[in-house]
Amino acid sequence: MKPVARATAVAVASVLALAACQKPADKPAATSEAAKGTDASGKDATGKSQYPGLPTEKEQISYTIGLAMGKQLTEIKDEINVDTVVKAMRAQLAGEKVLLTEDQAKAIFESFGQKMQAKQIAKMMADAKANQEKGDKFLAENGKKPGVVTTASGLEYQVLTEGTGAKPGPKDGVKVHYKGTLLDGKTFDSSYDRGQPAVMPLEGVIPGWSEGLQLMKVGGKTKFWIPAKLAYGEQAPPMIGPNQVLVFEVELLDIVKPATK
């Protein structure tokens, strides 16, 4: 779960560290079309700036810092007053007397962090409840469709192509091609998109995958509808969300036997 409140505490520090902390890439980054033929200040051979409205390097880096700070603060934009943020920055940079002591600022940060964490938890719980209800309704209807089989655990599957090889065991690894989507069709993971199959141990995957892959034969392709309780439940990554039913189409390419000691 992404800590929203952290954005305020790290915004300025992350911006200032942006250039200093980035490690050089192993290969030079591709030069963008806009930057070709420009000098260090972003000017082309005619002396014109390639960054409209930002004629000097000072203005360019200032704007870049503003963009980075804005990105950091996007998640809490409804909780802050930008004019007050700028006011505080001006006072701090000018060495003027500020309105808060360090202890007061720390106390405000802590209080705000607790508030945002509570809001985030409340939203997660509401989403979890809604997703659970939506998922239960979908699975109840989907399980009635021709060709769909429901196991004792609640896993639903449909064989798309019957395999002819062996079935993997619970301690085996598998080589697979797969695509994972949510009920709305949004893809959250795909070995096809990466251009190569995945190899993984069945002991290290979600329960729905472990159960489902053991029902398949090498060479087969199966579609699975995995209930939240057999997937990530409430602790799902942000790209998925809590209590989501996961839909997978999986091709079992091979079985990878564990190494013998």
C-alpha cells in the first residue's frame, strides 16, 4: 500500500536529490529529437531556446524542480494550499523568519500523516467490500456457464486447449505463457507483453495458480477465474486493488523439476 502522507515529507528532498542520486546508465540514454543540436543550456545553433518560455538554464532547472515537486504532491493536492507552500519556500530560501518551529512542523507532519493514513485505510476497506460483492456476484453467474468448472475451493476454470503431456506436482516449477486481467478487462500482467515465457515454482505463487496449474497438462491452455481469497485478498498491489477476482489465461509449456540435492 502506497503511503500517501509520505509525499509531503519527501517532496523537496527527493527533488533536490534527483540529479545527484541518479547513477549513470550502463548505456547512454537515447537523445531526444528536441535536444538534438543543442548546447548545455538547451539552445540550438541559432541561439534559440528549445524550451519555449524557459530561455535560461536557471529557468529550466527551476521549472524542472517545480514539475518534480508537483508530481510528488499530486496525491495530496486537495489537502494543501499551493500559495502557502510557495510562501513558506520563499521565506525559507530568503532566510526570513518562518511561522513554525522545527518541532511544530514535525508535530503537524505527524498529525497529517495519521489523518491521511486513516483516510487511506477507510478507502481501502470500502473498495475491498465493493470488490468482494462484485466478485461474488460475477463468480456465481460465471460458474453456471457451459464449460466452466468450479472446484471445491471456489476456483473456476475452463479448458481452452486440452494438453497431452504430464501434469505438474505441487513442488514442481512451471514454464508458462499467461495474461492476467481484472473483471473489467484491464491487463495487470502478461508474459506475452514481455515477449518471453515465465518460469516459476508452484510453491511460490498465489493459491489459485498453484491449484489451477496442477489441473493442467503440458501443451494445454486454460482460463482461470480466481476468487480474491485464492489470490491477494485485501493485501493486493495497487495495480490490482483489494479483493479483486483475477482472470488468467495460461499456457503450460513445460514442467521444471526442482533441483535435486
